[in-house]
Amino acid sequence: MKRFFVLLTLIIALSNSTLIAQQTYEWKYYGLEVTVPNDFKVVKNTNEEFEMKGQGMGMYMFIFEGDITAEDMDEAVAEAALSMDMQEVDAAHVIQGDGLDGFYVEGFKDGVRVMLAGMIDPKSQTNFMMLITFYDEDGVAESDAIDIINSVTSTK
């Protein structure tokens, strides 16, 4: 029984530290929220772009104009990856975000791992891209990047 309580206490402590280790920021102009690890700091927050940096990671969001549907977003993301000269680009993955439609691809650019996502807010018809960079050997950063992409929500 004592072992059960020790294990339960450990699980609760670890889950609380995970909850505390994240923070949510808003790109106010577009009403978009994103949850990131607690070491991230805002570098730029304008009407055109939203940029953050963390330890060994970077995140950049920008609006793109275009008459595009959610169904066409996978092609738009693939084209953006090609135009950036990303290498080893994989197939598009569906974003599991809350109320946003989109896709992301993974690849490399200049030796750095890149996740490139394209999303649409169906309520406001806002189209945007998100670029997350990190070192290839960092498994925690890869998991964080997927969590960041899937955390984006609309406040509108």
C-alpha cells in the first residue's frame, strides 16, 4: 500500500510540473493562442508576424494571403516547403488543433530540423503558416514542436 501512495505522489508531482512548464501567448491581432514551453520568449508580435525563441528552438508565424480551402492546405504547405528549399520533406500530417484546419510537414533546412504548418481559422478565414526549428537529435524538442502546432487555438 505504501508503494502505491509513493507511486501516486510521484505521478501527481510529475504531472503538475508538466502543467507548470508551459505558457500560453496570444497573437492579439488575429486572436490566435499558442502554448509553448516556459523557456520561450516573444521576439516579435506585429500584425504581420509572431516570433518566439526558446532553448534550442524557434517558432515563427506569419499570415499569408490567398483564397485557399482547408482541403488545399496540404498542397500549399508542400509548395511552401519546396520554395524554402527544405530537404527530406515527408508527407503532410493533419493538424489535431482545436477548431483550426491544417497540415504540417517535417524536413530539414541548412542542417536544422524544420516543421512547417499551414492553418486556417474557419471562423475568421485567417490563413497562416507556422515554422518551428530545432536540432535533429533533440527528441524532446520534436515532441514539443508537435505539441506547439496542435496547441494553436482561435479566440475569435
